[in-house]
Amino acid sequence: MQKDQARGYYLEEIVRILMAKTGCINVESGKIPGRGANHQIDSYGILTFPSLFTHRVRLIAEVKWFNARKKIKLEHIRNFTGVMKDISENYFVPGELRDHDLNDVKLKERFNDCAVFFSPNAYTRDAQHYAWAQNIYLVHLSNSGPFSQLVNRVEELLQGINYKKLNQQQIYKIAKNHSLEDKILQEMLNNTYSYIAMIDGIYPTLLVTDGALNLANNMGDDIHADAHKTYREEFKEHIDFHFTIEDSRFTLSLPTIIAEKLVNSINKNKVEPFAYLDIYTLAPYPNIGGPSIRRIFRLSLKLQGI
């Protein structure tokens, strides 16, 4: 096994843990049938938030991790798009699920599938444009604080693995064991909180923070904060916005082309530079041992430094 393969397989297990923490259930890897073939999916899970009069949302994730010099290119996004297209067209009812009478079709679970691409590597601009056009959403794992610490720790742990003699399932098992036994990695995972958010009702993203949203203070549904943009270095393919709520630091990371669209829209409309984030969260109840609560917050961000 090559190092890039070992990195990717290890990271898949970490991504599954992160997906579960965002409110996904039944998170696993495996094959999902398409219209023309069965497809090996790195990570997938079902979002616990119901949608009105539609099937449940299934999040399907592709995970790649190359050496630092490589980037996620158009070809990687194009391949994932083909997989998603084939899965979405698998609308046939298997023969074993129907009776001889075609009017008596047995129920089969169906989903609205959404695609997300996770990688510590940067995405090229043409990959970003194609992903935007094809509804493939991009998460850059190494740019924001908690994620970058996770990636660095995983890189350290990989140094002690003789991955050349291991297979995919063995790497999965090692990653799972590390998440349970390595105190540094375990602490990082426990202290990394990520929330699914929708920016301006247009672009889904992952909001990362070093502290959980606290319901004990009777936080209202509408929150206001000032977000400061990280200075974007030349040739970088993402832009970060940072803000603080209840002493927790949040990072909103966007692909460059999405951040540019947002900024251009603000400048064109000549309104106060606000963006809105609808945040979906599965938060613990204030009482110890109480149930979790599903809540949706609307966060109004006043963007600084755009």
C-alpha cells in the first residue's frame, strides 16, 4: 500500500467520527448500488433532521489525502460526480421487493443524496467551479484550527505504521483504535465541534469550533456576531472567516470562488455586509444526562475585512 492510500483510509475513519458528531446516524463505509454498478463509498450517513414531504437526506462523502504538493483537481471531482449520478439514477425496485402484482410494490427506503468532498489538500479553481456546477460541496480539512490539529496528529500517528504491509480494513481498525486509545487524538476529537450550516440559503458548509453551542444560557434562535476574514495569501484556494460566540471561536471556511461570489454580491447590492448562516445542531440538553435537542439557529454575520 502506498502512503497516500494509507492516509486516505485512515482519514476516512476520522471523517466518519466527525459526520456522526454533526448529527448523522448510521455512518459507515461500503458499497451503494448505482444504476450501472455498485460503488465503494468512503463514508455515508443519514442526517437526523427531517425535511418536509421528502425522503431523508443521505450524506455521501469522498475522502482524499495526498502529499502536500498535490491538489484536488478537476478529474477527482468529475469522477465523484459520475458516481453520484449513477447512484441517483438507481430508481428501480429490486425484484425481491415486489410481488407478482405490479400494483403491490413493497416499501423500500429511499434518500435524497447529497455529496461532499473532504480533503486536507487544496482544491484547484477549475475543480471548485465544476463542483459548484454539479452540487458537490467541498470541505478543506487542514485550514481551520481544530481540523489542522487533527490532520497534524494523524500524520504523526501514521509515521509509526508499517502501512506497506497492511490492507484497507487493517488501516480502518488502526484508526479506530487510535481514536479510542491515543489520548491526544481522543482529546482533539472530543474538543472539535462541527455544525452543518447553510450560508445565505445557497451554499451548505461545515462550521468548525473549539466549543459546543451552549443551550444552558437560554440562547435565542437569532445570534449576531462580527466575522473577520483571514488575509488570503496569493495562490491559496480557500478563504476563512473567524468569529466568537460565548467564548468559543468559530471558523467558516469557503472555497475561494464561493467567498468571491459572496463578497461580489455584497458589493453589488451595496448593503451592509451581512451574511446569514442557518445552523443545524444536535446539542446536549442542559441537564446532565438529559436528551439531546435538535435546534436550528440563524446567525447574522457582519463581515469585516472584505
